[in-house]
Amino acid sequence: MGPEHAMDIVIRPETPADRAAIWDITKRAFAPMPYAGGNEQDLIDRLRDAGALEISLVADSKGRVVGHAAFSPAFAADGSPGWYALGPISVEPDLQRSGIGKALIAEGERLLRERDAAGCVLVGNPAYYSRFGFRPFPDLAPPGEPAAYFQILPLRVSNPDTVIGFHRLFYG
């Protein structure tokens, strides 16, 4: 998908009608990934069912869901409020590297800033996520997470100094 098609993509909040498409695209996007647990699509459903899918954005191309980004609450060890986690995020495999993920992350960040969020955490490839302002914070990774891939996008809190954990549903 070249730049000439970029206007075909609309980033919008998910609707109940998107649930099956989100599950399907997440499963297909993560299937070839060596780090994938294979249950990313089920995690999104569990977060939604628990009321913990704080922001759920889809990339819509003429009525077809071609990408999705989930944002859930994250929890600071020091009790400070306003933390979120990004993930899973997925894009239709044949449309990856076309700017859809970037658009989903940009809209998510805009919505987090509207909420005066402290920041957003994720576990992912630093080479990819650094372009969006995420920075490695290996010393703040929660137990059990790969410290080298733990990153924070500082928003209201410019210098995070506490461990930030993911929602309990990420762990089972």
C-alpha cells in the first residue's frame, strides 16, 4: 500500500461489530511472530470483557478492519495514576510496513494525552517503537517481562522512576 492509498484508512474506536474482525486480524498478524504466545487475540477479548480495554482503535479501510491497537490500564509500583499499556497491536499481514501501525499509535497517543496520562508502556522491539518516542527502561520492567524490550513513552511523567506492571490479565 503506497502513500496514494493512505487516505483510504480511517482510525476510529472499535464498535461491537468489529469484535470478530479484531480477533481474526490479531491471530493472523501474530501467527508468524517467533515471540508470540499465540493467545494475543484472546487477551484482547479478556480485557474487553473485564472492562479493561481503555482504548481500542481500529484501522478501517472502506469498512474492513485492517489494523487494531489495544490500550489497557498499567499499574505503577508507587501507586501513581495515569499509566497505560499498549498491546497487542496488529496490522493485516499484507499491509504491514505501510503506516497503519504508526497511525494507530499516533491516535492512541493523542487520546492518552487528552486523558493527561502519565505514560504508556509496552514490550516490543526498541528499533521499531523508538520512532514513536518509546524508550527502553529495563530497570523499571515488571518481574517476568524481558527487560531489554520493556519500554515507556513518557507523557505527563517525563522521567519515570517506578516499576510499571501490566494488567493481571496479561499473565493468564
